[in-house]
Amino acid sequence: MSREVIVRLRDDFDGSTEDVETHTFSLDDQHYEIDLTEPNWQRLEKSLAEFVAVARQAKCRSRAQVSKVLPAKTPTSSSWAKEIGHYAADRGYDWQDKTVRQDVRRWAQAKGYSVGRTGLISRDVLEAHYQQRKSG
């Protein structure tokens, strides 16, 4: 028996369902995630732009604070996750297997790459791991 799970994002602001992506931003040390279409994301950015223009960027107070103060598209968006999943599958990785992702993380950390304990693994790291695996 096979099962297919389809996740459909809905714009948190207007409820639309076409071309919705997840975006993250931080304000007052609070991190937020919001699903928006590109026009609504641009609207949010534009509404903050005049304040951002006169603000100064703060240094992070701890290692745990890795998000930018300013809104930005991040690799946590569902389209990015889907892209990395396809990229990994094309290279023979079983990306659904957690141990595979953990092995890639351990290898990347040993090679000096910056990777988190959780979250997405960049395409650069995945490609470097694949090339080393391929060369034996």
C-alpha cells in the first residue's frame, strides 16, 4: 500500500492558495513564520522598509539567534524543501530516512561545513557529500 501526502499552503493574510511560500522574520527577539503569496510578502517588506531604512542591524546576543532582524526569504520555505528533496533523490539519497540526513550532517561538520542539528541541508553541502561518496 502506498500513500501520498499533499500539503497545500494557504496565504495567512488573504486565504489564497496559489503560489504560497513560507517566510520567516524576527522582531523583538521573537521569530515568526508566515505563509504568503509573493505580492503579500512584498507588501510586508514594503510596510517595514521605511523603518528598516533608518534602523541599525544588531549583533546577535547568543548563538541561538541565527535569524536576521530583517524579513528575508529563507531556505525553510516549502518550495526549497521540495527542491532539496528532489535534488537528493536524483543523487540516490533516501531523503525520507532520518539516518541518511544525520550521516550527511556528521560528514559536513567533520569537513568544516556549517550545518545545524536540524533543518534543511544546503545544496552545496549535499553536492560535496555526493561527490566524495561518488569518488569513493
